[in-house]
Amino acid sequence: MVLPLFSFGQEPSQIDKKISIGTIQTIHSAILNEKREILIYVPSSGGGGSATRYPVMYLLDGYSFFHSVTGMSQYLSAIGKMPEMIIVAIVNTDRVRDLTPTHSISWSDGGQDENFLKNSGGGEKFISFIQKELIPYIDATYKTEPYRMFVGHSLGGLTVINTLINHAELFNSYVAIDPSLWWDNQVLIKKAEQVLKKNDYTGKSLFFAAANTKEKGMNIMQDGINGNKPAIDKLNFQEILKNNKKDGLIWDWKFYPDDNHSSVPLISEYDALRSVFKKYELDKELSDTTITMEYIKRHYNTLSSMLKYTLLPAQSTINLLGYNFLASKHYEKAYSFFKMNIDNYPLSSNAYDSMGDFYVEKDDTKKAIEAFEKALSLKEIPETRKKLEKLKANK
């Protein structure tokens, strides 16, 4: 059976009764002297088993953004727009304490709140927890690659900027969504102006999302003219980025006129993933019959160099290429791509199932049965079982 262009492989097994997004884990932090809850998503493509490794995204405000980010990551990776990623979402305990770099009791408008902001200023200790406890735990527990992304909104975005400025070595890419740069009389803006002049950020990237903090349709320059401090802070930070062209930092700054501070995360999360991984996708459509194995290998060698680890083509991408060539009766190319998935993901049931479909199309019943049997030895899939039984019945 030739799958349609929009299919990515086998459907979920009928025996699977639940849709699982991730797991909730609790680890003890000696640095913070408390237990910390984390939400973890691991791509289901692990057809590669123990050989499959993934880059990791660390996401702040865990419960707020875990569902949206995992969904976007799963879909964008399935259509070849970004690599599959493990996502580690950190759940808050004392948000103000952890996500502020300095102690301050003042809001952006100058108003003071000694009660609510009394624990502020624990940002450095929180970053130390991520660096010395959380990252080592994730690397020891899961099959990770060295590429890491850091994503945060509001005070979380402030923490992302703080880490970029003071601990840039921790992550490869940074996503700051409407960060609270007003904090403590713009302390991080002042620090950034000095640090970005002298530090080398080659190989690092930043996506900066700025929400509309005034009325819809009013642009950010008008916000500034009307004395809106958060808007002015964002513009000032953009100017700092513009003025430091030799620091090596790859950055993208986007303003959202139709989204406020609360609504901007969803749309900017998508834009951030597309921006950070803009060179990830192929520059040819998967239906392009001029695509060759050499073209695919060359592209992924380039990506591996950029991401600093060996990146294998996603199973779904190669599977689609195989089925496209099978549908157009380019049998040699179809076989080469199905074989590539088997070579790259030898524990993938789906890779052998697809090869079985290839042999069915070629009327090679013996090899089709062998491929389906191999697929089922790795994972019991009702659809594969039906195809195998049909072949044996007609043999």
C-alpha cells in the first residue's frame, strides 16, 4: 500500500488506549534545597531505540507552555522543519524568586510591593540549579545530544536574557518571549550593553518576541512615544543588538501588534522554532523528483556542522521520499530511501513496514513477508499484521 503524501507512517496501535504527551518527574535540588517538578517529552519516533539521541529544549513556566510547545515541536519535526527534541519543562515553586536576577521590590511603573516581591533575586541560584543539577540529570537519564535551547516568557524571558548575557555557554539558542526587561531599573539592558561589546557569541542564536503593550494596531514606536516603559525597554534592547554586529550572535527580533503580553507566547513559540531552525528544512519540496541520496546527505552534513552533532534525517522525511518515488515508479530511488531509514534506525518497526510496502509494489512476496515479519518482531502493529496475513493467505 502506498501511503498518501500527508501520512507519516504507521498509525498508532489499536491496543494503545491512551494518548501520552510526556511524564512528570520530581528531582531534589540541593542548591535550591527543595524538590522540583519537571515535565518531560521524549519524541515517539524512538524507533531508533537506544541509538536515537535528541537535542534538548529547556522550557520555563512548565505547566503553562508544555502542551503548546510539545505539539508544535512534534508537528514541525514530522514535516521536516526542525529536529525532534526532548522537551524539559520546569514547573514553578517560587516564580518571582527564581526568575529575577536581582532583588527589587519595584514594578515597571515604579510602584513598590514589598510583600509580593520580597523573595526576588534568586535568579543566579536558579540558573546554577539548571546548570549543575538539572542538565546533568537529563543527560544521564535520556539519550541527549549537546545542542540545547532555552525558552522563557515574561520573567522567564528575563531569565533567558540573563543566561545569554552571563552564562552563554549553557545553551546554543535562546528564545525570550516579551521579557520583563524593565526589572530593577533595566539592570539587564545596562549589563547587555557592556557584555555584548566584548564577548564572542559565535554559534549562539536569539529569538526576541515583543508584544503590543498598548492597544491593538498601535505600533511599538507609538508605544514608546506615549511613554510606555516596557515598549521603550524592548526598543532599547533591539538597538543594542543592532549596534553589536561583530559579536557573532545570530538574532531575530519580531513585534506582534495584535498580541498582548498574555497572548503572544503561542504565536511566538511557533515563530521562534521556525526562526532558529530556518536552515533545517530542505530547499526542495519532497515531491521533487530531482532529490537524490547525495543531496540529502550533503544537507544533513551541513546541519550536523551547524548543530555540533551528527544529525540523522528524520524517519518521516525519508519515509515520505520513499513513498513519493514508489508512487511515481522510481523504484531504485524508493528502495534507497527506505533502506536509508533501516540503516539509520535499525530498531524501527516502521522502517521495515515501509520496506515491506515497497516489495509488495514490486510483487516480491517473499521479501515483503520477511520485511513485515521483521517489523512485527520489533513492535506489534495491527496494520502490519493484517498486511502480513493477507500476503500469506494469497501465497
